[in-house]
Amino acid sequence: MNPATFLSTSRLVIVAGKGGAGKTTVSAAMAVAAGSEGLAALVVEVDDHGDLGRRFDRVGPLGAREVTLVPATARSAEIRGRAILADRALRTYLDGHGLGAVTRRLASGGALELVTSAVPGLGDLLVLGQIRQLVDQDPADIVIVDAPATGHAMTFLSSPAGLARTVSSGPVHDQAELVAAMLTDPKRCQVVLVALPEETPVNEAIEAAEALSELGVSLGMVVANGCTPTDAELADAIEAASVESGLAPPDIEGLLAAGTYAYGRQVDEADQRARLGAGVGAAVAQLPRLAVDDIGARETALLARTLLG
Amino acid sequence: MSSVLRSVVQTRRLVICCGPGGTGKTTTSAALGVAGAKAGRRVVVLTIDPARRLADALGIDGLTNEPTEVVGVGSDGGSLWAMQLDARDTFDEIVRTWSTEPAQAERILTNPYYRTIAGSLSGTQEYMAGEKLLELHQAGFDLVVVDTPPGRHAVDFLDASRRLVAFFDHRLYRTVLAPRHGLLRAVNLAAQAFLRSAARVVGAELIADAVDFFAAFEGMEDDFRARSVRVQALLGDPATAFVVVTSPRPDTIDAAIGLIARLAAEGRATVDAVVVNRVSPRFGPATPAEDRRRSDEYAGTPLGALFRTRAELHERATADEAGIDALRSSLDQTPVLTVPALPDDVHDLRGLAEVASHMVA
């Protein structure tokens, strides 16, 4: 499936991957790509000090109140963004279930912390519950979630099914079943895995793809981020410069070493990309390695165009 | 400067590697293990990350909750062992060891709450890592290297055993979940109200299982508390070293600086060394500007492509060095060691030995 079709057929896209792979960047680029396809996007981050705002040239992390990241124009639908935070999600949930008074009384004694530590996964479930609500009610055409980076993103996605089994009745059970049903419905939810084209990240992405398939969650797309294409001209240059010594400047050795090193990394990376594609059994889109480390709105737009090809 | 890590692997008993995710912590831990084994010590590398990274780095098939020897690494009587923490298995072992009678162990191990939830109780994994540390320490290893879980809150690892104890010490736990510790259950109206509210949210069955579990646990909290104190003492021992691992990327440099500051500010640990992995290499003294100019001059010839390539590599190297300078200037005296990006990804013992040679040269 090409990225444009993928975006137009997905209601909820969860962008998952290890920390440092570029999940936030890919989430932002997908939102911009969706916008340029005329799809209004809501992009959500699940992190209290995330960088999502930075990808749109905003200063500081996003809050629970949504903001316009890109206004609607002739060339793009509107893109909005907000954060959902686990610690606030429980309180919101209890308030919404007529348990507000209990909450306030208990919160002072640290009972909420006790409950969230005694029921692991509850925080994740409540965040996903809020996301489910957004998917049902928000006017956006597509909701894009930048999943948490800590540990395995799979813990985040597997907690609803786990809690539905553990908690046998009550509102948490019902919520867990509803969220699990959403996550495992490919018409409603698709996961995008982001990985760097290197040995260990590729292994982890392949493991994550297997874990998703066990959970019954659909893997829609895999993005290899930070790619450097193999430069055939460079390979020819190394060979030619090695023989045509007449042209050679005095520091030809350093030049050849640099070329050989760069080309070696490129070949290695191409192998890893091929291994990633074969291992995950899904289409792999490539995003280039950028010269800058601080990715703002300009870079995000560039990556969005690359995604759409 | 790199003599710091040589001394660490030769003389310390415990090395904690921490730092932001995706910076090669596992590789650094494994490489320190290799260096220790080559220096004649009996070393075990303990990874807490459930991913296969350590097994991959060592080029072996898989790891279990018990140390496995990595053959052909040590010299001078040294050896390298590796293991991957299984928090659930470790918890089961503790329950069997500490329970006052087999019936108590059975009651805990078969409790539905324990079976489905207790293994992932907040801080359990890190607590069990502390348990394993004590066990390995006593099992005759000269050096234990710990590869801590990735994530922003690397400090959590140091706090985990305290947090689990804090959980047992919580007023609500003492009055509600382990009622015999508190007031008489019948008169504890607040506790009853809490249980009823909680049952409305998570269901009565889970609450009943949880109360049973914590009641069955009675008496064992004291062991937890005592072991926690020993883990804290071990982490604060002068024979324990802390190594922060990072990459030259600005975001990870910032994360590393923040981590070191937190460790120091809270008086928890003095960082012995910072390792910056995968620093872009240089190929001669040429500046990027000069190489760009010559790339234009030789445009269309093989040399043009080579000059352009070297300019790009050196631009990356310049950015990496700026990050490392920022790191150095933020630290008073902590040595910063750099490991160059190697032509291939590290995924075998040969690669690890090469990384080790850069760190302890």
C-alpha cells in the first residue's frame, strides 16, 4: 500500500518504535502528509516532555488542550495537536464515572499512585481509552499517535488485552475490551513501526512486528528512518581513483579511506533495509538522514513530501 | 584518560551502565565485560532489557535467568558470563526461598493476582535486578556489569527497591491490603470505603485476589525491606562504578548531562566515566570547506565524488565534536571517553573486543 492510500484508509495510526528511532518525527511528517492530501489530522503525543511541538516550530511540549499546528490553507487541511498524559488520565476517567468525590478524597493520601502501581497497565489503558474517545468523536479524518518510547511500545499496546483478562468485571474490564477491540480492528487502527537501518534496531523491529501479529494488531507500514542511499558513483570513484594515480592529490589515502568507509556503511545499511523488509513482511518506506539534528517545520514538510514520494 | 575504565574493570566489583536509549549501552556493557575477562577476572554481564540485544552483541543464541558462559573470551583465568533478567522467575525464586512454609509459597504462587500482575508491579523488575545483583555478588563473580533498562528515567533503577518498599509501607497498603498490620478490619471504615470504590473500578474479584495475595505475603515484606537496604548499600559502595553511556547526538548529550546532574544532586552516585559511542571518524586534517571547494574543482571526475564524501563525513564529525565539547564543559572532572563509529555494526566478540580496545586502551 502506498503511503497516500494508507493515510486515507486509516482512522487511527499508532506510530511505534524504540527511543531514538525518530517516532516523533515520523508522526509529525505523517500528519503533514495527511494534511497535504486534504485530510484533517489530529496528532497526539503520550509524553509529558515530548518534542512533537518542536517538529512544528513550537516552543515547549504540547499540553492536554489541543492547539492548531498547521492552519487550514488551500494546500493543506488543518493539523491539530495535543498531549494525553497517563497520570491525569486516571483522574479524568474517575471523574467521568461519577467517582470524582472518591478521587479527590483519595488523591490526597497518594491512593491513586497506589492503585496505578498495584494495577500495572492501567495507566496505558486509560490513555488508550481517551484516544478511543478521540477516534470516535473528533472531527479529524485521521488521528496519529506518537506512542510512548519507554521500554517496549508493545507493553502499551498489549495492556488492554491483558487487563481485559485480569480484571473480570467492572468499568475497567469494559474499557479494556472496547480498546482491545479497536486496536485489533484493521479498519480502525493501524500501526506504523519506525526503525533505524542498523543491526540491533532492525532485530527489534522484526521482534515488534511478530509481537503485533500475536496481539492481532495490524502493521500497516514500516518506516526506515535516517537512510543514506547507496551511492554507485562513489563506488566507481573509489575504484577509479585507486588506479588513476596521475590525478591523485597528496592526501589520496585519506580520501580513499573516507570513500571506502562511507560506501561500506551504505552497503551495510542497504543490507539492513533488505533484512527489515523481509523480516517484517510489510512495505518499508524510507526517510533520508538529514544534515541537521534539530528538526523543525521545514524539515518535517520535507520528510512529508518524501513519504508521499 | 581511558586508563579510568581499565582500572574500573580491573578493580571494581560492580559497574552500572546507564544512559539514554539507543546509544549502545548494551554494547558498552558487553565490551566492559570482555575487557574484564581479558584482565583475568570472572565477569558476569546482567541485562535487564528483555530485548535480545545482549545475546546479539555477544553473538550467542539466547540468554536465561542464570549466567551462561561465553566461551573463548577470558585470559589469565578470567571468564565472561552473561544473563538476562527474568523478573517473574526471580520473584518466584524469592517467594520459594523466603516463605515460612511451603503452603505460604503455594498460596502466593497460585494467586491469580500474583500470576497475572505482580511480575509487572511498578518497580518489580528493577527490584528483582537488585536481588540478582546480591545473588551474583555472592556467587563468586569478581565483577558484575549491569546493563540498565533504557528510558529517560535511568535513575529509576537506583530507586526501584526503595519504591517497592515504599509500596509496602504505604498507609493504605498497611490498612487495606494487609489488614492485620493495621487496625481491626471491621472498624476500619475508610479502608472499607476504599475497597468498595476500587471494586467499582476494577471489579470485586481482582480486589479479593489482591487482598489475598498481600495477606499471603505477610511477613515477607520485612525480608524485602532488609534486602532493599543491602542493595542500596551495594550501590553506594566505593567498589561500585557508574558509567554513563551516550551518543554524540545533541538530544542524547542533553539527556546524559541531565542524568549526571540528577545523580550528583541527589547524592546517589558519582559518575566514574562517560562513554560517547559511535563518534564520526576523521580522515586526515582537511576541513569540509576546503573539501567542498576541491569537490567543485574536480567535479565530474572520481576525485570530485571523494572530496564531497569526505566533506560530508567531516561535517558530521565536526557536529559530533561540538556535542562532546559541550558535554566536557558541563562536567567538572569526570573523564569522557569516545569510541569511534566502526565500519560495521558491532554484533560479535571481535567487534566487542575492538570497542573494548578503544575504551580501556
